[in-house]
Amino acid sequence: MLKLSNFPCSLAGNIKYLLTDIDDTLTDDGKLSAEAYTALWRLKDLGIKVIPVTGRPAGWCDMIIRQWPVEAVIGENGAFVYYFEDEQLKTFTHPSVSDGESIRKLDEVYVAVKSELPLVRKSKDQFARIYDLAIDFNEDPPRLGYEAAVKIKEICEGLGAQAKISSIHVNTWFGDYSKRDMAVLFMQEHFGLSGSEFKMQAVFCGDSPNDEPMFEYLPNSFAVANILDFEDILMHKPAYVTVSRGGVGFVEIADMLIHGRR
């Protein structure tokens, strides 16, 4: 991982899309600062299309696409994309999203996790989800730590589910998709970009292990400084890292791209 200052600003002129995680990448202690929100507007005004790629639920994503200056939102770790077309809100759903029976099996997964780790709980935003189960280990007290998250992930995978660890939740689902899978598919279907064009024209910003598929896929990948907390366990690291954590780090990335474009 290189310092952000090592990114060749000459490449900024090629960047048309910025994909970004939300929690602890755009936010600080769960809050979206004025500076980070302003950075989103500055990127939009410069012609860079911003697409959040998040584990957050459908209900949040509906609000984000309506009220934030973003082009689309990939939600629930790649289950769907919300975007506007001809002033109509559209949904693009990944073809491997599970049927109702598989979704109901998530209740069994939660029971199994709860029996092993009695202090776990569903995330407070679970009511707004359609396709996945989010198990909170670090968003609300009691905070259980990363070792508990690893155990939760192992239990979920042992029952045949997909599972990813974010900075706050373990998200688990049935279906063969990920943030990366949906990003590649949507960019091809909606914008007509080949894989090579996507890699040349897009950057990704993240902060935690569940962003590894995007770090691996896009050569111009960035992480805010929070990623250093997980450096020893990452198999696929971002190319560049900011000085600052969270939203302040995201502003660093936005400033660099804007300066390079100008």
C-alpha cells in the first residue's frame, strides 16, 4: 500500500466513476460530515459519477439515491442497484439473488449464531433489509470485537451462506454475488463498460475487509487510514491509503482527484 500522495495525478483525467463504501469511509463515528457531503457535490459538479457500494439496507439506499448527489447505489453487498432513469427510480437486481425460501433460512442462521454467541443481535437497520441479515458486532454497544465477527462469519459459512465482515456488521446472505460482482455487472449493463474500460475509468474507496473484492479488482483503489487496523489480515490490499481516517480521508481522495482533473 502506497501513500495517497504517490497516486499519479495525471491519471485523474481518466476517472469518470468513483465507487465508495459508506460506513467509516464517508462517515466518522456514524455521522456524515459537512466536508464529506460537500466533497460528493464537488465530485458531481466536476462530472465524476459517484456510486456508493454498501452493505446498508434497501431502505437506506432508497433515501440515498433520492437525496444524495450520486448516480446509483449498490446495496446489501451487491444484491441490487437503485438508480434513476427518465426521472423514474429503477431497480437492477442481481440474477443470483435468492428466492423467499432461502431468505427465510437466514432466520435459522441467526438462531445458530445466537446459540454460540448470546450477546450478538441483529442490526438496528434490519427492518429495512430485503435480501440479507446484518449481525451487529461493532455499531451499537455492547461492542464484541473483531474475533467475534470472525466467529460469526464462520458459523454463517458453515451453514452454506455467504458472509462478509464490515467495520460494524457481519452481513450474511444466500446467493452468488458480492459488491464486486454487482459493480462489474451494473457498469456493463447500464454504462456499457467492458471490464478493461471499468478498470481504467473508475476508482474505489473503502475501509475494511469486506471491501477486498473491490480492492483486488480495481487497480486504482483507495482506502482511508482505518484500513491499517486490518493490514495484517488483508489478502487483497488497496493500492493507496490516505493519511486520515473516515470522512476526512475521503475528502483527501476527492481533493486529489479534483486537483488532478483541473
